[in-house]
Amino acid sequence: MELGKNLEEERESYHFTQKEVADILHVSRQTVSNWERDVSYPDLESLVYLSDLYHISVDQLLNHAM
């Protein structure tokens, strides 16, 4: 599984929209979309925020993508 797909699945499991995640992380909705489509990748700070938001460790978040 790729990181983007995992991010999308985690977001959907919490019933968040891309806009809601973007607002929480102070990024654009397009940025969240790009992460989920593997066009770009979150920086380390954003990965930490995403792991906190989804209650999953950064390591688990990344390992699911491998």
C-alpha cells in the first residue's frame, strides 16, 4: 500500500473530509489531495500531526505504506 492510499483510508475511517484535515493541519485542501494521490508527501511535522490526528504512530503510518 502506498502512503497516499493509507492517508486516505485513515482520513475516511474518521469520517473527515480533505478540507477538515487541511484546516486542522493549516494546509490547503489541495495539499491533502496531493498527499493522498502520492503527488507530494507530507513533511515530518505534518506526518507527526497526521499520526496524532489518526491515533497511529508515524512508524505505523509509514510502514503501512511499504
